[in-house]
Amino acid sequence: MKMKIKMLFSACLLISSAIGFAKEERPNVLMISIDDLNDWVGCMKGHPNVKTPNIDRLAKQGLLFKNANCPAPICGPSRAAIMTGVSPSSSGIYGQISDKDLSKPFNGDIVYLSNWFSNNGYHTLSRGKVFHGRGPEGAFLEDGGRSIGFGPKPQNRFKWDKAGTGTDWGAFPEDDKDMKDYEVAKWAAQRLKSLNKNKPFFMAVGFIRPHTPFYAPPKWFKEYPLSKVKLPPYKRNDFNDLPQMAYDLTFLEQMPSTQWAIEEGEWKSIVQAYLACVSFVDDCVGTVLDALEESGHAENTIVVLWSDHGYHLGEKNRVAKHSLWERSARVPLIFSGPGIPQGRKTKGAVSLLDMYPTLLELCGLPKNSKNEGVSLMPLIKRPSAVSRKVWKHLALTTYGKGNHSVRSRNYRYIVYADGSEELYDMRTDPNEWENLAGKKEYIRIKKYLRRGLPKNEKPWSEFSKIPSGGPYFLKLREKLGRECLGLPGPTRLHF
């Protein structure tokens, strides 16, 4: 198998030298990933209070994909899909997976996005959370490392201390310098200024905020006075028209519910803390973008910024990810740099799986035939051309075998493993409060959206752990005789 991979790498090198750019002329790539960031950024207008001047700056310099969707609504399978270019339904990676095992569901026959670049003459380097953990061995030529965990953390939690989750919120620590993301940003800034201008690079920078716990230094909380914090829309009887599977799949005893937050007077504090974390990480993004400008690389560097999935902050009676609804599935995605239109937006439904083939095409590299995403070049060339004639693609999000969400420009369609359904018209019902799936007038719409469902789903990979949480995964673990995340106890959750 090693010989097969080596031969594939050699072929890539030969092809890449014959097409596109000369090696010294190829654009660099700066990839910035942000953990658990939903559409609460200024350029996406997801929250009226949010302040993200640096992400907004990047959007003005490039193309904002307003309808980008994650492959899976939890970190491990989403990042595995992004970095391999293969969807969860094709790999069987539906739950968390150790980076050391990431190639095993493919029998070793897979080339990570970073390796595709290094095999084609790029210097690849990373720091922070890019893969789910520290990353597979050899994924980058220069590995700046990742501090495992989501600290720093106080000696005792402030608000929420249920076992199995890192969820908590409050102002901590005192200074940005004590945050792991600050260190990652400074490392990236230093390396950008020292990289050789005669060799193209692929740099991946991974930030962990606003992942729980929602801790950030006090100055970021001061940006959002509690009295002025706006709460997201919430409908108390939201689940009345939903199938039982919607509850069974998404219920998480370990996480705060909106009703709890209302009764305890904590909802505004949770939203404030998330916003503070978003502004903190935006400042880290600004450190990296400033360094890129100062480095002399900016004119020849493609920047792509994305989040692995979104997060509910009270919508659907939950403070969590782990769902197939819009707030959890939809994410920021921005491309900027040579060949990218500036200050433009597109509403075409796209997947984060599409980043891999898009970056290859933008850099003039050979295609990877195993990529399941599609190049976004048609939308980059014509951002407003999102009709079915020009952009026929639908975006798929998967949470466990058989549970899928399909997004088009106007609709979100959810199908669960038991065949139950949800359908929402996102133009008139952006909060997903009216389930249209049972109405006869939408039969044709559902038929069209079913095109986006996987045709042949792989079973759960033995290397991919089944999440803990609601009744659905509990029954699945019993059926398959599998542990959840390798941790004991029915309520252990560690995403």
C-alpha cells in the first residue's frame, strides 16, 4: 500500500509541473479554521451585536459564501471530511476518530489536503486545531503543534459543572497572552514574515475559540454589556410539529437547555460569553491577516477562512451543536486572493468538502479523483449565478448513518434514519419553525432535494466512535455493542 501511495505522489508531481503555474509562480495558501463558529459574524449579519472587524475585512477583500454547510455537525467527522475530501457517508466516519486512525477507514489509500500540496512542491506548515487532534503523522512538513484541550480554565467552573462536557462561561483569564489562540496567532504571524518568497507555501492556522468553555479575557466581555445583549429567536413549542427522531437524535442531557437558561437568568450571560469569544478569535484572525500584509506575500496568497460547524445559542431549546438544523450546519466560508472577486457574496449552496478541489484548481494543481466535493470556480467566476442551470449542487450534512440534511439555495430538508422528515423554506422561515414536510404542495420540492442524499452509505467505521447523548445514539451503541467515544457511562460526552 505504501508503494501505491508513493507512485500516486510521484504521478502528481509530474502532472503538476506540466500544467498551470510554474512552481515559483503558484499562489500560496493561508487556511484559517475556527472552531464552533456559526454565522454570528458581521458580514453574515447573524447577530445584531457581534463585532468582527477582521473577518469582515477579509470578506470585503474576497468572496463570502453565505450558504456554506459543514459535512457533519461535530468536530471530528467534519474535519476528517474536509481534510480527506471524502464525506462521512462514504468513509463511515460519522463520529469522532483519533487522527492516528484517520487513514484506516480508507485502508491507507487517501491523501490529505495538506499532503496533496506538499507532494506538489509546496512547503506545508500548521499550528493549532486543523485536524481534530494534533493531526496525523506527516500531514505537514512543519508541524507547529496543537495544545490538546480548550483551556486555560479556572480552578473551579463558574456556571455549569455537569460531567462529560467542557461547557461553562465567564471572563477568564485576565490577559489575551494566556490564551492558546493568541500563541497560535503570534506563531503564524512570525512564520509568515520569515517564509521564503521563492517557494510556495500552504499554511494552516487553527483557532479553538469560540469552542466551549466560553472563556475569554474580561476586555472582550466589556464589548458586550449584558443589558444590551440581544437574544436569538426562540419558540417554546418549537418541537410540536417535529418527528420524535428530531428529539432522539439531538437531546443532550449534559448541555444547558434554553428553558433552564431562562429560568436561571443565564441566557444573556451565555450569549454574551459566546460573543466575547467570537470577538477574541476575530482579533487573532486580525493578527494573522496583518502579518500577511506586512510579509510581502499578500498579493500572491489565497486566504480561505472556515468553521467546522455552527452552534445553537438558544434556538431549538439548546445550547449545543450536534444537530442537522441551520444554526448547527451553516458556517462562514470566505475565499480571497488572486483570481477571487472582491467584496462579493454568493447564496449558492456549497459544502466545506468543496474547499479541497477548489484550492487545487486555484493553484493549478492536478485534481484528486477521490474528492467528493466540487470546485467552487463557477461561483467564484459568477457569484450571482446560482440558478439550477449554472449551480446544480446541493450541500449535504450528516450526523450518524442515515441522518442527513440537504441544503439548496432556498430550502433545508432533513431526513432521519427512520424515514421521518423536516422541510423548511429558509426565505420565509429562517428560524425553522414551520415543518413543511407533510404538506402535499411540497412533494416536488422534496423529490428534488432527495437528489442530494447519499446513494450508498458506508456502515460505521470501527475506528469512529459513536457519540454519547440522546436516545438514538444510546440505542445504536446497544445494537452495535460499541462504546461511546471510548469513555464509560451513558452520559459521557466529549466533543
